[in-house]
Amino acid sequence: MKRLSRPTWLPIDPYILALLGTVGLAALLPARGTAADISSGASTGAVAVLFFLYGARLSTREAVDGLRHWRLHVTVLASTFVVFPLLGLAARGLVPVLLPKNLYEGLLFLTLVPSTIQSSIAFTSIARGNVPAAICAGSFSSLAGIVLTPLLAAALLGSGGGFSADSLVKIVLQLLVPFLAGQFLRRWIGGFIARHKKVLGYVDRGSILLVVYTAFSEGMVQGIWHQVSAVRLAGLLAVEAVLLAVMLVATWYGAKALGFGREDRIAVQFAGSKKSLASGLPMASVLFGAHASLAVLPLMLFHQMQLMVCAVIAKRRSRDPQEPPAGLSAAASRPPGPPAATGPASAVPGR
């Protein structure tokens, strides 16, 4: 029971501790020379395996069934790949007063990566929202991000972020091709993956830790960490806190303005306001190369922040009154019994 209750208060994600430990290891013992070549090759292979497993896990049938709720999915995709990037571009005005150029590029990249799947589902479930919609929305976002994230990064960051046609080819070969291969082979290996989900979960996380170690090792060897001060990091945290708050408010009230019910609004808020560390880190390693360590720092900080804030929101949402089923009036949804009294006293608390 303790393990299940963690998301309701979530002091710090243990995996974030593992990521921070990996960063510390890279700072003390960065890979150099031959070791760096081996680490880079292993990281490339790990990313390919990671996206192969993503493809093998995504149920094509569930994805097709989820298309019936297309308005919700379009809303989440618009939040993830339109509203977020626009806010990222607006933050350009903070350079160089609050953010240095290299951290701003990482912040802008953060706004371009897809939404999460696991945490969106977990928080939507805790808040008593539309869990199937959250599953489909997160899956669609991750799939779209394989294509949209590098294209948006090339368009918005351009040559300043080290992007080129070669970067896009690498994305296709290292991310999209393994993903499609996983989808193709899913009918034969889906059962195996379902039976060994826990073990393969360690493969996922281990792959990301290897990517982080490789990226931060390259950054240490090239001395780019000397460009960031504690004051700049504090400024970055403040900007990310504002960014998260704006997106949480925009998704909640934007979904209400679009006519979504409570359960759908919860799914839109949690799927549309978060960014995926699991997808963003491998993409950054391909797109930024030696500068990936600074590029992923804003994403790592935002990831932990969104988990802590969304845990609190999900817990509060779980105590919201239940809405009557769609199409029924409040009177029609009451259980049979004596006629309700009129006036304020007739309200049913906690419904």
C-alpha cells in the first residue's frame, strides 16, 4: 500500500535520485577517449532498444479505438505542440537578463517534447478522471513527438541548436525505425513483453541513465558546466514554475471552455501540461550531441516539478464532487426518495 500511496505526496521521485546520482558520477568520472566512444555507442543502441519497446507496447487497437474521442486528443496535442512552444518562444525575452542562451535553448527544447504516458495515467486515475482517454492521449502524443519534436526543434532552434538534415536522418533511423519495428512485431512479442513488464521497465530506465551519463560526460569533458551559475539555475527554476502554472491553468479552463466534462478535463490537464523525460532525453542526445547535458537540464528539473505539483492537484481533484452522467440533469440523477426541499439546503454535499 505504501508504494501505491507515493504519488499522492511524492516528496521526490526515487528515479530522479538515480538520475542525479548518474549526473554526479559523470561529473566525478566522465567517460573519456575509448571509454567515451564505447559509452556513446552503447547509448545509441540503448535509445534504439528503448523506442523499439515503446512501439511493441503501444496497442494499435487501443490507439484506433481512442480516435473516437478525437476532440480531446486534438486538445492535448495542441497544448503539447502549439501552446507550450509558443510560451517557450515568449521566454526568449528573458535572455540574457534572467536566462543565458544555452539554458534558454534547453527550456525551448523542453516545450517541444511530447507528453508523458505513465504519470498522466496515474494522476488521472487518482483524480478520478477519464483514464482510457489519458492512455490514448499520452500514446498519441509520444508517437507524434517522434516526428514533431525534431521538426519543431529544427524550425525553432535551427543551426544554433546544432540541427541539420543529418540530425533528422538520425532521428528517423534511431527512433522512428525501431518504433515502427516494434509495432510490426508486436503481434508476436506482445505477450512476452506483457509477461516481463517489470524487467523491461528496468531496461527502459537503465537506457535513460546511460544516455544521461554519456551526455553529461561529454559536457564535463568540454567544460560547458562552467557556463552555469547558481543564480542562473534559480532563474531557470522560477521560469519553469511559471510555465507549469500557466499550462495547468490553461488546460483546465481551456478544456472547460471547449465543453469537456470533469473527467475529460482532468485527462486534458494532466496529459496536456506535462513533458516526457523518457522521450526527451534520447531525442536530446541525438539532436544536441556534446551540448545535450545543458539541453536536458531544464527538462530534468521540470519533470520533478511537474510530478510534485500534479500529485497535489490529483489528490485535491479526488475529493471533488462527482458530476451526474452526461445528458442527465441534477434532479434526474438523484436516487428515488421524497421530493427534495427547495433552496440552498437542498444541495447534496460531497456528491
